[in-house]
Amino acid sequence: MNSILTKYTEKASNDEDQCVKDERFQNNFNIVPVPEASMYLRSLTDETQNRSCLIKMNHGTTTLAFRYQHGIVVCVDSRASAGPLVASQTVKKVIEINPYLLGTLAGGAADCQFWQTVLGMECRLHQLRNKELISVSAASKILANIMYSYKGYGLSMGTMLAGTGKGGTALYYIDSDGTRLKGDVFSVGSGSTFAYGVLDSGYDWNLSKEDALNLGRRSIVAATHRDAYSGGSLNLYHIDENGWQFHGNFDVDKLIWEAKDTEGSFAHIPR
Amino acid sequence: MSIMEYNGGSCVAMTGKNCVAIASDLRLGVQSISLANNFPKVFPMTDKTYLGLTGFASDVQTLYELFRYKVNMYKFREERQIEPKTFANLVSTSLYEKRFGPYFSFPVVAGLAKDDNPFICGFDSIGCIDFADDFIVSGTAAEQLYGMCESVYEPNLEPEDLFETISQALLNAQDRDAISGWGCIVYIITPDKCVKRLVKGRQD
């Protein structure tokens, strides 16, 4: 009996530095023991400073999310480019953190995937400790604070956190500078300017679900056509008070030809 | 940012049985933004000689006009059309004239000689001629094109088969290059005619 008790009892400690020793606050990454470590790390990943940098970040993407009366629509492309080379056309840029939270991937793929998985772990711990779903506001704050603590070390992440929890649906933009912005319409990535054009002209809070999904799809299609570093296929998600549902993977090239036939757009492409 | 990757674009030429094929993509862009889908990079110099130019778009246009001038002057002086092999040497010397301030372009010449023998060759930006009897590639998708051509090319293809081969090589190589694409244009040159075909490609 005693052995079970000791196994499941947290050691009571009067040490006021206990919270610092808590696993969550411990930095488990070995930083290179050079002066100005953050400058050194940035030189490893920043291609504008050093063309033959060792860690090639795959930038180039278009992701968007917008909030409307029935929930949130999240739509992303699936191309990863290493300079002009198309490294992959089938990248999953939406990370399913838990059944109520989605995170998008833009910037460094590894950074996004890793830290959003850590966020998923923190959200689950919150759920176990507090017996209720974490709010999107708190979840985004956790991620933003993690980003801020690594500010200057060369992490590259421009993500949108969309989900439902205590307080309803919410959409946040979080990036590796430590920015955390709440909003209704966001688009992130090299193709975001093209997506904003279509998104802003079609957006209305009172859209129907079908129109909202079509708007998300059509915005990504516009961006993948004009932006060289976006393309492949698009992944469409919808979030409402019950969590997220996946609405399909669509080949972008097919959608462009379909838009040309049905809407009459893309007239500059010869048949 | 490299000047050769500023506008994007690629070109490929192949030989067949008494025919040659030359093809290029149609994209013109400025770094990541795609601006035009009607910017071919293959130009007819004579009925039987075609020039493909990749790289910096401004130099593509300038070189086309330069060689058009030189080919026309040749015709006036010699009272005959220039042969592909002679034209290749003309390209080589013109490029070397700018050895210390080169044109940022990698030309490709494809044509049929007087006796209808197929002729193709490629150049680097300062005029080194690379004579080949199978295929020549050029542009931002060159590495991808090398891979595609090595696997799909076979010698002595008929014009129709050569068209299929060169189209597949270019289309699939373009899909792995972010800054080439938006369709391609293919010229098949045979002793009696030249057929120009527009091939639909992925529009992303």
C-alpha cells in the first residue's frame, strides 16, 4: 500500500524554486556554447545571410482561416519548396492538435510540427488538471509565450490557431516573433496577398456554410495559381462548437480548370 | 537570390529519326509572382533552325533580337539561309564577346541541316558549345529535365512519338520546379513542315 502511495504522491516541497524545476519550464535544448548563440543559430538557418546555410527552411505556402456565423473555415495548400525545387506536393499543413483545436503550418515545418505537438500535450494536461476544455485564448497564450522565450534563436513559425473551447470559437495568429493577435480573418504565407484579394472581396459574417467553404477553397486556388511557391492540393477544414471536421483534399489544378469552366474566371489561361 | 532564378523558365531539345523537337515552358514571373502564361522561350531563326533561350528574361528578349539581326545580315550577304551548325558557332562567338559582362542566359539550338540531318546543341552563358546527339536541357528545371530525359529518351523516335516523349519530359520536370510551368509549347521540326503545339500543364 505504501509503495502505491509513494508512487502517486507528489513530493511536497517548501523550496520556492520548485516551480522553476517543474519540467515545463526547463529548457531541454542544448544551446551551442558560443558567445552570441542566437546570432550563430540564425546564421545557420537564414538563407539571406548565408547561401550555403546548413538547415534549409522550406518556406512558401498559403494558409488561411476565417471566422463567420457558423464557425471557422481553415484552408491550406500542400506544397513544400526548397528554393526553386518543389520538395513535396503532399505536405499536411494543418496540425490536428486535439479534436477541438487546429493549428496551421507556415514557415519552418519542423518548428511548427514540434511546438504544436507540445501545445497539444499542454492542452491535455490542462484538461486533466482542471476537468474542462482549455479555452482557445489560453492555448494560444501558451504557444505565444513559448515562442517569445525562444525569440531571437532563429525559430520560424507563422501559425494560426483555430478552435473551440471555453468561450466559443476563436481564431488567433501566432508567430515566432512572439506576436499573438485575435481576429476574424487571417492569411499567412508567401501566397497570402493573393488569397486576401479573393477572401476580402467575398467575406461576410453571415455567409452560409457552403458559401464559406467555397470561399476558402477559391481563395487558396487563386493563391496557388499566382504564387510559385504554393500549390499541390488543398486541405479544407471546418470548425464549429462540436470540434473540427475534415472537408476533403482537392487537387488545385483540377479546381482551377473547374473555376474556368463554371465561373468564367482565369480567362488568360488558353483552353 | 540568383539572377538565373529571377524570372524562371526551362527549355529542352531532343533528336529523333529525321526530326528534332524543341520545347519550353510559358511562364514569366518575378521571383514568386507569376505574371504571364504566354512567354515562350523558343524562337524560329530560319525555317529549319530554332533557338531556345532560358534565364534572365530581359536577356532572352535581347539575345533573340540580336540573333535575328545577325541571321538576317547573314542571309543578305550569303544569299542563303544559315545552317544550324553555323548558327551555333555564331551564338558561341556572340556570347563570348561578352565574356566579362555576360548575358544571363543558357541558349539551346535545334534544327535540321541541309541534308535533313538532325542537329541540337546547348551552351553555357559564355558560349561553350555542347554538341549532343540525344538531348539538351536548360533552365531552372534543368536538373529535373536531366532525370526525365535520361529515363524516357530513346534514339530514332518518329515525330509523333518524339512529341509525346518531349512533352512528358518537360511537363513532369516543370511540376517539380516552382518557377517553371504554366503550360508548354512544343515545336516538332521535320523536313517538310514544322508543327507547333500548345500543351496544357498544371496551373499552380
